[in-house]
Amino acid sequence: YKNKFNTYFLYVFTIFFVSVLGFQNVYRQYLATFFIISALFLIVDRRWVVKGLVLSLGVLTHNVAALFYPMLLASKKISSIFKMLASLIPLVFLLYSLSGSKSNTETGDTDPILYIIVLILTMFFYIALNKAKFTGKYLKYFYYYIYSLILIFISFPIFGQAQVKRLEMICLLISLFILYETLEDKFKDYYNLIIVRMLFIFIAIAPILISTTLQEMLS
């Protein structure tokens, strides 16, 4: 409410295919993601110390949140992307040291490659919406995409498929917020905005309709 998010976005967030097809079943991770989202989008105007404390609550809930600390370094300056990538170096060693203690149990039958393909497609869509010209917060959001992709690619040889999926799902939910803000800002005509919102909702839930998981739930 304080950030003036439209009511329909809560609906989109809840029925987003990432949420429905498994993410809501991992409750600690789902709760941790709220802290990640809060630090990146809901209290974005607060000092980085406050955002760091909020994200730390996410880490206490599920340690996967620690992998998103570098995103707090993103800013409107191009130098921030280099800071983010530099901070990723110690995280690589952290990932490697923790990977042995993590369960590699597979969850679901969705290939993690599918999630990363969807993430890349949303990034290209974001680039098209901005006509490849990023200013202000849109430059920072572009850095979010870059960091997400690098983090996922680094995680592939270290984590099992289940862990990589968790990272991909969080990155896709971050992307959902990015696309929402971009669409709401770029389309000023009321009728065009209504059409875009409807398409946004449909695209967010479309993968559910073809999912074998949904078919199993209904049967």
C-alpha cells in the first residue's frame, strides 16, 4: 500500500506459475523471498544498512537469501555492476563449501533449464520495453538481471538441480516485480494499460495450464 502497488499485482504474484508450481510448498524459502523482495523493492529508499538487516532476516529464515546480498550494491551508476560481480567471488567459495551439506533431492519434473530460458526471455522483453536504453532505476534493474544470470550459471556446477531451481524461482519472482514496474511506468494510456495488464496476467499463469503438476493435482 505504501509503495502504491496496484491490487491486481498481488493476484499476479500469488498465481504466478513459479509460485503455484512448487515455490509455495517450500515455506521457509517462500518466507525468505519476502525479505529479499522487501530489501530490493519495498524499502528501496531506506539506507543500505536497513536493507541489509531486512535481508539478514531472510538469511535466518533460509540461507539461500545470502546469495542476494550483492544486489543491494546495485545503483544507477555503472560501477555498481562491477562491485556486484566482485562480491560474487567470495560467494562462489561459500557456495562450494555449503554444497556438500545441502540436500540434492529432486523436486518435481521441471528441468531447471526451462526456468533459465524463461528468465532470459523476460530479460529480452525488459530490454525491448526500454528500447535498450536504461536510465534511473531501470539501469539498476538491468543489473539485477545480469547478476541473476551469472549467479545461476555459477550455481549449475556446484548445486544440484533442486537448489538451482530455488535460485531460479527467486530470480523469476524478482523479474516479476521488475516487469510490473516497467509496464506500469511505460504505458500511460489507460486502455492500453488495461490490455497490457491482462496480457501480463495471462503470461504469468500460462505455464500452469500446460503443466503435468496441475494435471496431477486436479486428478
